[in-house]
Amino acid sequence: MAHSIKGWIGVGLACVCLGCAAEQPYLSPASLHSDISIQNGLPKSASPTEAVKEKLDEGSVELASHSQWDPEAFDSGLTNPDANNEEESHLELANAEIPSEQLENPAGLKVRSGYASLDDLLAVAFANNPSIKALAATTQKAAGYRTQVGLYANPLLGYQGQQLADQGTDQHIAFIEQEIVTGGKLRLNRVVLNEALRAQLQELEAQKLRVATDIKIAFYDCLRLQEQIVAIDGFSGLLQQGVQAAEERRKAGEGTQIDVLQTRVQRQQLELDRRQGMATLEARLKEISSLCGSPSLILEGVVGELPVQPQSLDWRSLEEELVTSSPEYAAAQARIRQATASLRRQRVQPIPNLAVQLGAGVDNGTDSGMLNLQVGAPIPVFNRNQGNIAAANAEYCRAIEDARRIDNAIRARLAVASGEYARAAEAVNMYSGELLPAAQQTLDMAETAYKGGEQDFIQLLVTRRTYFDTRLAAIASRAELAMAQSRVDGYLLSGALNSVIDGSGDDSLRGLTLGQQ
């Protein structure tokens, strides 16, 4: 029997020396980078609210007071994360590498002669905006940490020799040691990081809405500038006719050189307005390229239309819908669940893990085999994890108040947006229904009266300028209406290039689990 045990000891030592453990796969930086790509935006058939609901089917969390939290009642929500791989399926959507040739002109982008539609620009942004890519990376981090914190401790395989200097009485033992984790700590670790992953997925959705909102606002501002430049060109042609008419009246002795010069000055003022508009438009187009994450994308203009009539919105019901389905608020809810799970996890930390060691060997002094079993556990006398429990409880309270803050912030932003929309809607209705027709009729009558010598030239100049300003203001009101609608559609979120929120966590819970001293 002694020879048999010696043989097993030799095999065990050979395994330790040669490294029997399978080599772990190495993830190169390139492979990690290729795993981070972005979904190409929200489905055209789905609203942002529906797209967020498709992402997560987790029920909403009621904002209870601090004293209402019941750890036992929450146990029913601590399901095994292995039974719900929803986040894994969503992360698979971000696993397709974007070819380098598509970075500046991704599939689906149809820019002809330097002009792009809103859908084209959003496709570029969702594929290239660095903040979206950064948040997609944080979801990968959170998924990795979620896996890591649930891993069991590696077993320890070793050899022990005793009385080696005393030939004939030496003892040789091969042993294996394993730490047995108790209290469901590893499962609770995964629950905590699972909610961190859910929060990051919601932050990713929120960032996509921020990018879309900023691009839409810049897009509609470009449409405004383009329409105003077209209006300037048209009115400039009308003033050129006015210059010719003034020249004819001067030659006929019915007008003066002052009339001609004043008309030319007014036309030059229009040319200045046009040049300033072109400069602003060029800057706005460059801004759109940067918001899309492709600053080398050259745009000459955008293709689209400004709204003609405002929509009728029920702001009361819209307010509740925005709060309950906002990804920003959903991320706050996930952080409440994460804080609750963390508190539950810290409360089971004092439950001692078991250190089990099994050894087998031979005693040459008696020429007999040896079999040892050792079991130990730390006694929570001084460290009962009381500090971490208090901190986790405070974090739970902070998460609740933060969710309340976000709720109030959404409602406050909606109040401002509703006022902007209402003002723009009133302006659009007034300009299209009364002001523009009246200004056009007044200008036509003034031009006819001046040609017939029935009106003073100064009054004609005032009438022309009034018509021109009214026309530009009408275009601006339509753009403001479109921008206000874009803010509401984007859940009142903005900041396409702001630094991202990285709440992916870390693997410290695993170290806490396996180190109870």
C-alpha cells in the first residue's frame, strides 16, 4: 500500500511541477476592441419608449421610504442570474466588428453631392459616436465583472513532508484544499453585478437618445438656415427689380438718386445676411460631423423639411410616460435594485466559509498509509462586516434619493420644453395663418403703389423690410417647433459628447467573499 501511495504522490507532484491546468485563453487588446460595436440606432417602426422596453423586461421599482425596505421581502427578487441571460443576448448585438472602410461611410449612408438626410446622419452617429462606443464598452466590463464575482475559489494542491532528516521515520503527504463558500455569497455577488449591467444597458440607451437629440437639433437648425438663405436669394431678386424700377423712375424725373442708393443699400444688407447665414450653416454642418463621430465627413447641406403645423400633445399623460419609460430613470431604478442586493449581500458576509483539506500519504516509520481531514472556519468575533453593512444601507438611501432627483429633473425639463413647444406652436400658427399672408399682401400693394407714384419710397423700404423679417421669423418658428419636438422625443436628454457614466463596478465582491479576516 505504501508503494501505491508513493506512486500517487509522485503523479500529483508531477502535475504541480508541469502545470496540468488548462491554459486560459488570452484576450488581446484587438479582440477586446472588436467586441465593442454599436447597434445602428432605434428601429424606425418603434418609438424610443418601445425600444427601451424591448431592452429590459424587469418590473419597475417603487420608491419606498428608507424605513420600508425589507430584506426578506426582497429575497424573492434575488433570482439566479443564470436563469436570465437577457443581458448576454443584448451584448451579443455589440459583437460584430465594424470594418474600417465603414467608419466614415457606414452601410446605409447615402450622401450624394455632400447632402445627407436625418436618417443618414443618425446611422453614422450610432456607428461612430465615441460616447456610445464607450458606454458599449462599459456593458462589456459589467458583464465580465458579473462573471468574475461568481467564480469559485481554485483548489490548492500541495505536498507536505515531515521528519525528512530522520531516515526511516519520514512522512510524505499529498493534500488538496478547497474553500467552501457559504450563505449564497457568490450567487448574491452575481445579482449585484447583474443590476450594474442592467443600469449600464439603460445608460447606453440614454446616450443614444442624447446623441439623436443633439443631431436632430443641429439638423433642423441647418434646415432653418438653408430655407432662410433661399428666402434671402428670392427677396434679393425682388430688390434687384426694385433697383431697376428706381432707376427708371429717376430717369423719368419721378424719383431721385437717393431712392436708387437706398434700394442698393437694402440689397447689400441682404447680401450680408446671406453671407452670415452661410458661415453659420458651414459651422453647424461641421458640428454635425463631430457629433456623428466622423469629423472628416464633409457635408454641404442637409435634406429634409421643417414641420408646417404643430401637433396636439397631451402634456399631462406625456409627463407620466416620459418618467416611467425614460432610460435615465430606468437606470436609476436598476441602481436601487443594485443597492438593495448589495445590502443583502453584505449582511451574509459574516457567515463563515469552510476551509476543507484532505490529505493522503505514507509513514515510512510504520510502513503504513495516512489519511488526514482538516476543516476550519473563521469566527466573526471582531469583524462582523458592520462597516460595509452601514455603507451599503447608506448607498441604498442615496440611490432612492437619486431616483427621486431624476424624476423631478425630467418633470422640470419637460415643463421648460412644453413652454418652448407652446410658444413655437403659437408662432407657427400665427405666421402661417395671418402674418405672412398680410405681409405679402402689404408688400404687393406697396410695390404697385410706388410704381404708380402713389407711395413714398421710405414707406416702401419699411414695408419690404417688414415682409423680409416676417418671412425669416416664420421659418425660424418652424425650426424652433421641430427642435422642441426633438427634445421631447429624446426624453429631454442632451449631451452627445459628454463623458459617460461608468457604473460597471469591479470584482471586489469576490475578494470580500474569499477573504473573511
